[in-house]
Amino acid sequence: MKGLARFLIRVYPAKWRARYGEEFEALLEDSSSGWPIVFDLLKGAIRMQLSIPSFPKLALMLSFAGLLIGLLVSYSVTPRYISRSELSIEGAPGSLRLGDYLMQIEQEVLSRISLSRMILDPHLDLYPEERARMPLEDVIETMRTRIRVDTPPSAGQGRLAFSIGFAYRDRMKARDTVQALISRFSEASLKLRPVPEAGDQFTSAQINLTVLDPPSMPILLPNRSLSMFFGFVAGIVAASFVAIFRRRPPPVTLFAA
């Protein structure tokens, strides 16, 4: 046991060993070494090492901890694949009219009837486990939260570009569902084409929905490598703040009187 205690002395910082090492070893020889003393030595060594204002050491420890946390977080989140497609609406005379028109199409596509048909489509067969234990209404709401329609903050005259994205746990079904959403948007655009009013300089036949980019190959979310990278960087940043604002720790007492 004394051999282990002497070994733990080597874990202490070099400056501390140079000043107190011999005296401390002599104290160990005169005392009865047991597990409580070994535990106190280990605890004191850790606290002493952490009290040294060494940025490289602190950065290494915290960045490694951040890397592990990022990895654990990425595994704790259910992996999903997201696919996207870029589309545009052309032909209406103003961006406001296009925005209203797109909103009407989106409401039609994301309606209960439309989403339920996609969920129950034998080709897609979405959320089979959820349908077995949840009401269909809840499954529809779950799918609705996985669909994202993004539009730019501004649109050019007579043209509005937007994107459709869908996240799902199956790679191919994610892409197939985006393709199905494109078909639904196309059907809804024909169904909801506005009737031209007097004085309008366009006709309903001039409004077209165009697919700019087909559904992309799904990307895995969360990206584990990216999560680990951000955890690593966060550890270095945390080490920087600790090194700048850390206060001098109180003296370490190894043995109780």
C-alpha cells in the first residue's frame, strides 16, 4: 500500500514534488498507509493538477470532454435523413400575390386528407410503428412537423423560388416523400389557380410551378462528425474562459488534523 502511495506522489505537479516531495515521503513512512490515505492522495493530486494555470492541459481536458459529449448527444438523438428540392412559381404580376398563392397551396398540401393519403400510400408506408400505437391524427401532426417549406425574404417580379424538405428515419423514403410532396404541390397549383380579375395582365394559364432541383440525396441528421467537432471547439472555448476568469483555488489539505 505504501508503494502505491509513493507512486501517487509522482502524480503531483513537478514544482510541488521538488519542494515537498521528500518531506511528504518521510511522512508516509511514519504513518500507516491505508485506502483512506490513498484516496486522499489521489484526490489531492487531481485537485493540484487542475489548480495549475496551464492552458494547454486545460484545453486538452475540456476539448476531449466536449468531443465525448458531442458523440453521446449525437447517439442519443434519433437519426433522421433529410431530403430537399428547389421549386419556383412564375407568372403572377407581384411577389405578394405569389406569396399568398404559395400559402394557399401549402395549406392544401399539408391538410389532413393530403398527408393521410401520403402516410397510407403503399409505396411510402410512412410511420408504421407510430400508426400501430398512435391515432392517425397524431401521426399526421408528426409528419407535418417534419415538412419544411422555405421561401426567401424577397422575391423577384413575377417569380418566387422556394424549397421543400422532409426528414425521416429511412433514407429512400425521405427522398420519395419529397417527390410525392412535389406532385401534391403541382396538383394543388392547378386546383387553386386564381381566376384573373378585370385589369389583370395575366391569365391563370400563365402561372407555372417549376422544379428547379429534384429531391436531393438525403443527409443524415445529426451529423456525428459535426457534433464531435462542435463539442471539441466548445471545450477549447470553455478552457479559454476558465483560464481567463479562474480564481486562485484554496490550499489543498491532504490529511485531516
